[in-house]
Amino acid sequence: DDRRPWLERLRDWMSEQAQHGARHTIVTCSALKRSYRDILRQAQGEVHFVHLSPPIAANRARMESRQGHYMKAGMIQSQLDTLQPLTADEQGVVITSAGAPDEVMADVMRYVNAQQ
């Protein structure tokens, strides 16, 4: 319930972008649960999800290199335990890349561009 207002604001912003003719709008957030994604899917236009799923060791190394971030590496398992994977009726892709951020972004953009 505490995330609902924030997710609704994201949904409304996404709808505003679609109303103003935006071809692509990318929003990043950890919509781990289906119920969170259901709110986002109410936005106007097509909504696709990109689930970044690198190997746990790569994810842990990335998180351990962060400085000043609230999300600590020790929280990975609780996030994985909460995660409800995308289902067949949710448009999206799972990207398992453990590469550098620019490589991951290239994978994301290949998916986005293929949806046109």
C-alpha cells in the first residue's frame, strides 16, 4: 500500500507522455511484484517491462561497489524472494547480461527498437 501512490504517479506520468505523442518513455523502478506492474500496465500506450537479471555474483559485485546507496548487497536475497517473474500476459523481456552498463543498455535498446 505504501508504494501505490508512487506507482500511480508513475502510471499517470507515463500516460501523459503517451498523450503528448512520446514514442518511447523509459521508467526505471523495481516493480518486483505483479500487483505493482498491474498498476503500471494501466498507463496509456503499450507498456513493456525489462527485467534485468544478471547472475547473482555479478549483481552482488555491482552492489558492493556502490557508495552511499541504501540498497546493500546483503538485501539481494530478499529482493529475489519477493520477485514475481514476468508472466506470459506481460509484455517484456528478461535480460541476463552481466556486462558493463553500456552493454546492458544496448541490450535494452535492441529490445525497445524491435518493438516498433
